[in-house]
Amino acid sequence: MDPRSASGAEQLIRKAEEFAKRELGRDATGHDWWHVHRVRNLALELAEMENADRFVCELAALLHDVADEKLNVSKEAGLDKVRRWLEEHGVGQTVIRQVMDIIATMSYNGGTNPPMTTLEGKVVQDADRLDALGAIGIARTFMYAGAKGHRMHEPGQHFDHLDYRSSEKTAVFHFYEKLLKVKELLNTEHARTIAEHRHRFMETFLTQFYAEWDARA
Ligand code: ADP
Ligand code: NI
């Protein structure tokens, strides 16, 4: 299989799908295969609009969570595993460098990672961030909180001083700590357009949530 030929590239993508499915298994905290599937499709759409390299974007999107530190002993171990896989599958050094660079810097990490330098990195990071917004983003947030044993909501509490992964945080607090800030952090114009709608949907959700909480709706 030569990943530089069209059929070789297609085969490699199929193999990457299988690898991601195998590695992520049945994770229920937001990194399941269907998250990867959605990020890949969003990345391909953004790549089209932004004229980015589709192959690099698709490959990085498929592999982006395999290296996640939550699923590996360390972030380095996760990155090594992805690099080995790319090498074993005959991917050229240039593409390996591009993909590894994207995966190593893209996680949200409380918003502390350095900005993406390549167009492909911007596209894949935007795709991952868009999947944290809107109806899907809301669903993922409550899944994550449930899986971690976090509370749903605690009126009047301030969590500003807590660490990003603290178990004291509520699902509703996650909207303020991350979700409502994401639209300002996006790299590409097209992602910003998609985010507008998803952002408004989350605001509507919160308005209704508080109204029901206070028996006003
Ligand atoms: P990524 O690795 O893609 O940056 P995370 O592991 O931070 O994603 O999050 C996976 C999913 O769980 C996302 O939808 C994210 O918004 C949500 N999530 C992350 N942290 C929390 C939290 N403390 N409470 C609720 N949801 C969370
Ligand atoms: Ni992701």
C-alpha cells in the first residue's frame, strides 16, 4: 500500500478508522468513535472551504483522540503510539510531521495550548471545537459530567478558582468555563459561521434551563 497513490490514501483512511474505533472503544466521556466521525466530517467540510490539504486534515481528525492523555499512560506515550502506527503504515515523513504537529497541539487544555500554525491544524482544531458546541455539545457535556460523577447544577456557586478537571465542577459551569467562549477562539471563517448558530442554541438552552429550574416555564 502506497499512501501517496489515490487508492493507497483511501485504504490508509479505512485503516485509520479501524485504528481509532479499536483504540477509543466504547468510551462514554466524550471521546467515542462517533465524536471522531463527526470531527472528520466537519474537518473535510472546513478543508474544502479553506483550501486545506484534505488528506492531512482527515488523517489528523481520525487520529486526534487516540493520543489523548486520558486514554494513555501519558500524552507522550499516546503520541508515540500514533507515530508508530503512521510509520508502520508507510506514511511519508512530511505527512507524519504534519499530522503529529496537529495532534500534539490541538487539545483544548483549558485554552492554554499555543495557537495552531498550519492551515490544516486550524481546520482540525476548529472541527474538534465545533463538536463541543450546540445540541451535540450540550449532550456531551452532560455525558461527561455524569461519567465523572459531577453534579448537574449548583445555583449561586462560583467555581472560578478550581482547576479545569476538578470534580467539584458542575455540568452547567462547563458552559461558562469553555463552551460559551469557544466561538471567539475559532481559527477559520467558515467555522465561525457554523458556531454562531450553535452558540445561540446553547444560550437558548440555558435560558430555558434556568426558567424551568425556577419554575418560571
Ligand atoms: P478535548 O480533549 O477534545 O479538548 P475534552 O476531553 O476536554 O475534549 O472534553 C470532551 C467533552 O467533554 C467535550 O464535549 C467537553 O466540552 C466536555 N467536557 C470537558 N470537561 C468537562 C467538564 N468539566 N464538565 C462537563 N463537560 C466537560
Ligand atoms: Ni476530540
